[in-house]
Amino acid sequence: MPTEWTQADQLDAAAEAAPSKPSFAFFRGRIVPYADARVGLLTHALNYGTAVFGGLRGYWNQDEQELFVFRPLDHFRRFRDSAGLLRMDLRVSEGELWDGLRSLLRKEEARADRYVRALAFYGDETIGVRLHDLHPEVALVSFPFGRYVENDESAHVCVSSWRRPADNVVPARGKIAGAYVNSALAKSDAQLAGFDEALVLNESGHVSEGSAENVFIVRGGIAATPPASEDILEGITRRTVLQLLRDDLGLEVAERAIDRTELYLAEEVFLTGTGAQVTAVTRVDHRPVGPGVMGPVTRRLREVFFDVVRGRVPRYRHWCAPVWGDGAKP
């Protein structure tokens, strides 16, 4: 029987509020002290946003004394796909990236929940906007991390005035660093106005994403989420939740366009992502979602999700790659 996610499964409040800097980094093919992983001011990615990134989480299972990284090969596959959108040939496989990450986490003596940032960037120190005749570099770092949305059991969100760029403007399927300026604009405006998070519409006026999350609603007993054609990131957590909703919660799930006013009429709204995990939304634009508290679908989904990612559910155990155990290959 899945158990409710408890505060005991998270880091302490200080770690959640201010993640510490890593001690080491996987940089240019080897593990180095974090302070030695440096780039110059003229680095192409720093000047032009020509970088891609990925986020992964490691979850500590206290009973097994094991750190499980959730779906690392899926994350690294998307990471490589994102790099391909910027014409990057990383010349490193998903398996090799996992090997590097596992070595890094062991070097960090990681025995608590961790966040992992994978970064591929054009490291040439040169001036000129382009994607050709440049040389990509790859880096991995990891550090303790708790909640991404602090109020993740009752988030208040707004619909941002900023629109999500169309796929023909900046490819939405890739986690392209420069594109996240759009997310930063939406997120800061929302938080400075007193909200926890922003939801962003696309140029067609349909719900696209949060600033860094996929969006789900429950209406009429059916869960719905925008399809990939609505300029969304094809999230790994989104894919996970689609399966859990169908197979474990027994809900019908529709991937379809969602209008703004459906957010106001929905019985439940929640956000998903590596950072956000499963975040309950209870108010949108000062309007309560349903009764204004976390709904039963979201609550049950969170219970199942946090058991799955900690390796407690045998049928999904293959998604959880152990860092310290011998069976380290996902």
C-alpha cells in the first residue's frame, strides 16, 4: 500500500531554502573540484544562450539505504535530443552519462535526496551568433534539494501576460537555456505579485505550461493535459504521471487543448516536473480550484508517485537506478 509523502522523506528546511554548492563536478570527462569547473566570460553559451540542460532527481530510500536516480536514461536521452536541436554532437551516450553521474554521486557521498543538473554548452570563447563550427562541452553537478514550489500542497498561480514561444520560434521540445528567459519573466512577475507560480498560454491562447512544469486538470472525472503540439516540453515526469493516472488510479486521460477558463472550472489542477514533482494548485487567478483544497486525485497521485520514485513499487522498480548497489544499470 503506497504511503503518504511525509516530511521525513525530505531534507531539512535549511537545505530546502538554500541548496548548498556541490563539492565536485563532472566536467570535461572527469570529476573535478566544483571550484575548478570554470568557463571564460566570452564563452559562447554565456553570451548567446547556446546551451541545453536537464534536471534529474535522486531519492533516498531509508529502508534500503539506497539512493535511486529516477529514470536517468530517459532524462539523458532527452538531454541528447535537446543538444541535437542546437546541432551539438555530444559524442557521449546515455549510458556513459549515467556512468559519469553515478561516479559523481558516489564522490559526493550522496546519501540523501539530490537534484542533478546536466548541462551541455558551446564552450568556445568567441563572438558571433551561430550554431556551426563550435565545440560542445558536457557537465554534471549534484546538490541537496527539496521542494521547487515551496507551497506544493496548495499553490496559488496566475495566468501570465507573457506567452510561450511557438515551436517555430524556439523549439519547445528541448530544454534550451536561452529560452528560459521567457520562463524567468513569467515566474518573477507572478511571485512579485504574490503568487507561487505562473501558467503560460501559447500564441493560440491555449494553456501551455507553467514556468517550468507541465499542467494537468481534472474535469468531469477525466484528467487532461496539453499535447506536445501546444508548445510544451515533453516532460519525463509528465510521461510518468500519464501512466500512473491510467494504470494505478484508473482514470481516463486526454491529451488535448485546454482553454484558460477551464482552469477556473476544473475540479483539480496540478503541475508536474522533475523540480515540481506533483504540485497541487488550489487557486488560479484568485479563484479557488474546486473547493480550494488539494483534491482526491492529486492527493492519491502524490502518494503513489513518491512511493514509485523511492523504489517502493516493484512494478516500477526499473525506473529507479541505484547509486550504491551493485545492480547500477537502469
